[in-house]
Amino acid sequence: MTRVEVAKLAEFPPGARKVVKVGDESVLVLNVDGQLVACANACPHARYPLDEGLVEKGEIVCLLHGFAFRLSDGAGTTDTELHLPIYTVFADGDTIVVELAN
């Protein structure tokens, strides 16, 4: 497992987002209404960065072509053939940690 401490919990309020490197992966960490979420920072359609994407109703929408993905499981909602990788993220005491299986 590759683990990276990404932020202090107190510094990551609802609405916060941050791009971090975990191993070779660019990962987007979000606080969505108090829920921590981590996903690949590239749309699986055209590899466009998602860190500026719209987040609403539990989904993230890529600004390039409008593809949307559920943040709970990465399922594509505008194209069910596409899937966004979702990663493990949790608070370890006062620190936010992202974990990827190697």
C-alpha cells in the first residue's frame, strides 16, 4: 500500500479540494459536505484534469466534455462505459490520508 498524508483535517473544510501525488497517481481529494473523497484527477474519457470540475449531488463533472461520475463508486452517469477510479481516504487522528493499493 502507498499512503500519503495530504492535509490536516482542520485545514480541509467542506468544499476544500487538493491535488496530491500518491505513488505515480495524481489524486484529487475533496471534502464534499463533510465527507472525504479521493478520486483520480483525470477524466477517463480524455484524461482532462478534474480538479476544476463541478461537484454537485454526489457527482463530479468534467469541464471539458461534461462527463459525470458518482463520487461514491466512480460509476459514469453520462456514459456507463466510463469509470473514475476512487481511492481510500480517511482521517488518521487530525491528518487526512490517501491510500492506494500497489
